[in-house]
Amino acid sequence: MKNFSSRLSYLSWFILVNGILLALIGLRYFHWMSWPESNLGWVYFITTLPSHYWLLSFIAILPLFLIATIPAPRLLLLISSLFLSLFSTLLFIDTLVFDQYRFHISYFVIDLMINDTDGQIISFSWDMWVLLFSGLLISFMVSLFICLLIFRYLAGRKSKYFHILLAVCLLSSHFLHAFSDANSIHDVTSQARFYPLMHATTAQRFMLKHNLVDKEKLKNSRVSVTKNTGDLVYPKSPLECKKPEQPKNILVVVIDSWRADAFSDEITPSIFDISKNNAISFNKHFSGSNSTRGGIFSLFYGVPPTYWHSFLNNGIPSPLITELQNQNYEIGVFSSAHLRKPEFDRTVFATVNNLRTESIGNSPSERDINLTDDWLVWLATQQDNVTNEPFFGFLFYDAPHGYDYPKEYPEVFQPVWEKVNYFQLNQEFEPTPFINRYLNSVNFVDSQIDRVIKDLEKRGLLDNTLLVITGDHGQEFNDLGMNYWGHNSNFSSWQLSVPFILYDSDLGSKSIESMTTHYDVLPMLFSNYMGCINKTSDYSVGHNSLKEEERNSAFWFIAASYSDYAFINDDRIVTVDEFGRSIIRDNNYQSLAKENFPSWVLEAMKQLSFYFKSEKK
């Protein structure tokens, strides 16, 4: 390797050999994956396994190309051996972490390992640590031997065709995933999470635009529950439910971006009125997310939104929807924003036939009016059919998310920002006109919900209908004084706390001050209204919020956004970003750099992997 070209040839072969070794170690992840059942699934597996680790190998050793410019072959040989040893050892450690907890290693996991003196999270014994360091030494010696073999027998030979083949495999792999994601081919999409640092390609809009989606086949596959759940076990046990003799109708109304303090006699008079009449107001209620995707997911599944991709890739519908169908409920789903992104049509409502995926209108308020009109027509038709079957309705309003209401709608709150201009938002911006615009939009949605409630009363249905009214997440207007606006930017109470009103003519009226969350909705519905006898942990991390002893046992919960998540209780928020970097904060979102992790975080961590398989196949 005295000349530069021979050193480049060495590195070229080193990338290939390193990729092969990493792929062999990576086979350990597949103990938890259901093997492909289709030809397409096998093609994806065969193209992805070598090409993904080839790509990781190439990216990881880029610094070695700089060293290759130095005419010191022994130095290159030594450093490349060290690289190979370190990468293979790190990957092996990651397989151990994945083996126990079904997520890949991150800064957060490393930090917990350092501070986890009791071994509650990563239970490595001392003999395992000795074995690990011994293995690292042996790994270095083996790596040095492999690098010597590459130098002696491969350096100088052509390797470009292997790289071209792997590059083609990589492109094919990502195209296959994009195609499968758009066509709900779970045999392919369920594999991606078993590769560390994998960012699988999705292109649903592109596939639809270029007719690469079989819409009829997609529709048929969407209404069938997949049997291939990969490494998920959800629910833990099959639901054991018996339809009550006199089942109640169930209507769930969700207002996008409805923050907790935007609920009052002045802001939401209709909702406030019904909350004082045979309804329970949960005054310390939290969504499981600061985003729509996670908020709806936590409401309908009862588990943290960190599971979203696993549920999506396996096409697992909400157990609430499937049990309602088992009990012959007629289901009407009416959303202002479309249900294709986030993919609620392929998760929550995957088994609903003829799903109404979007509303008509040029603005959120127009679509809110349209969904209300369509709901009233649907309910009238359902009642006219005289099937004697109960109904389940889901109404999802969007106007507050867009700070929108019709031009002719009275502006109850003044002064009001005439038009939202996000470029003006900064630390010095006076938020009152902005907040008033938001409150006017909430007031408008209340007027639409008033139409729904009055229609139920007119039909004599209200007394036999369980009515749930809540938000998917909160909304912030620089309340922390840290220039946060909107949602999906932090895990403070301003972005997580939402109103939650439960109307049932048999309950009476009261207010609950204990902490409750969206995770509690499934246990409450299943236990109290759908005759289910399962343990709550079979399907939810929450509690039956109608039982005081269960409700009072909750003092922490997990919230998650699109890539971040947090562990939260009354006085601490532990945030973890997409790279696993963690920060301990107080309720004012101030960093507490000198504090150690609260002890309850170690227990909370278990929820992140609870619904994955605990035994290898």
C-alpha cells in the first residue's frame, strides 16, 4: 500500500468486508421479526440486508479516506482495524439492547446505563461487562487479522462491480419500501425497524400521482386485520368482551389544538353547558402527544405514540374500533382534515368499510361545517334504518388548528389579528390578538358541536349516548416565555393539557382534579361500557378513569411527538430527542443539568417495550 491508489483499493475492499461482517451481526435483530411471507417481502429482505450495512460501513469509514492520503500504510491498517473492531462491538451491544427492549441504542440509553446502578433498565451483570471488554480486545485482534488478509489478498483487485451491485440493491430496497408503504404491504414495511439507523423511504403522494398504487386492492387490504404483527403483541391477550344488554351509543368529538384553558362559559358555551349537566369534567387531563398523530393514537390505542411506526407498518387497527364492530355498532367517521396523512386510514380506522377520508371545503371552517352536515345526514339515515344497533361516531374538528372561522362569524373576542403571519412571531410579539383569533375559532367549533348536541336531543338520543369531548393536543402562545408558538415543539402542559368532558346521563355531574390522560380512555370504555374483563395492561398503559383508586395511582406518563418523547410527572419533564439526547426539566421547562434521572423514569422506560414480544421465536 505504498501508493495512493493501492490504499484506496484497500479501503474499497474494507468497506465491503466491513459491511458483510456488520450484516452477519445484524442477523441477530431478526430473532424478533416474522420472516417474509411473500416474494416481495423476500426481495426486500435480500436487497436491504447487504446494502444497508454496506451504506453504514461506507459512511462510518469516510474519515479513513483522509488518512489514506498519508503514505503510512501501517497507520491505515492499524486505524482501520480499530474502526472495524469498534463498529462491530457497538453493533453487537445494540443487538443486546434491542434484544431486551426492542429499541436501538441512543445517547439516552447510554446515559441510563451509566446512571442505572441498580440494573433496572439494562441488566448487564459484572461478568457480562468483563466478557464485553474481553470481547472488545479479541475483536480488535480478529479485526487486525482480517485487515491483514484484505491487504495481502484483495488490495489492488477490482471491487467497483460489487459496489455498483450494492448501490443498485440500496436504491431497489428504498423503492420497494416506498411502493409497499403506499400499497400497505406490511410484509415489507414491518422489516424496516429491525435495521439500526434506518430511514426507510416513503412516497405515498408520488405513488398515487403516478398510478403506482392499486387503489382497489389497497381498499380491500385496509379493511382486513393483518395477521403478521412482527414483534408486536397487542393486545397482550385477546379481548374478552360481552355486549351489554342495553348498550349506549358512543360519540367522540375531538377539537384539534384545543388547549385546556380554552374551555369556559364564554369561549365554549354549548360544551360548557352540557358539562354542567350529567357530565364529568376532568380538569387535569393530558394528551399522549403534542401532535395530532400521537394525540389520536394515544386516544384510540391507549399506548405511547412511540409505537406508531410499528403499528402502522403492521396495519394494526384500534382495538376500540374492532371491538365496536364485533358488537355490531354502526360506525360513522367524520374528519375535517383528511385521514391519509397521518395515516389513520391505515391504523385507527383500518377496518372501517367505505371510510370517509376527507371533508369538502376551501378552509378548515368550511370543512368543519361540511363534516357536521354529513354527520347529521348520516345519523338521520342510521336512525331511519331502524336496525336497533347502537352507533359510534367520531367527529374531528380542525378550525382552531388553522385559527379559522367564517368571515361572517361574529368575533366574540377582540382585538383580533386580522391575518396570521408566522414571520411576525417572536419573543417580543404581543400575543393577545393572536390568542383572540384562536379563541374565536374555538367558539366557532363550539357552535358546530351545538348543532350536534341539539340534534341528539331532538331525536331523543342524548340520554342514551356517551359523549366524549376533548382535544388531540394543546396549543401554545409563548406561554413559557421561550418563543414557543403552536404545538409539536415541547412537552410542557401548554402543549399537552386538553379539556376532557365525559357526558353520560347516568353519571351525574362532578369535576375530577386527579391527573388523567388519553391512555385512560380505552380502559374506561372497555370496562364500563363494552363489557370487557381483560386486565387493563392487555391493551393500555392507562387506568380506568372512572374508578378513583385506579385514577389516583397514576403520577407519571409518557408523551411523544414525531421523533421526540418525554417522561412527565407533576414536577419533572425528562425529554429525549430523536438522537437519544436527554434533558431533565422542571415544569417551567428550565433545564436542571445537575439532577440525576428521577427513579420513576426507570419504571416508565418499560412501557416503551411492553407490547413487544418478550420471547424469541
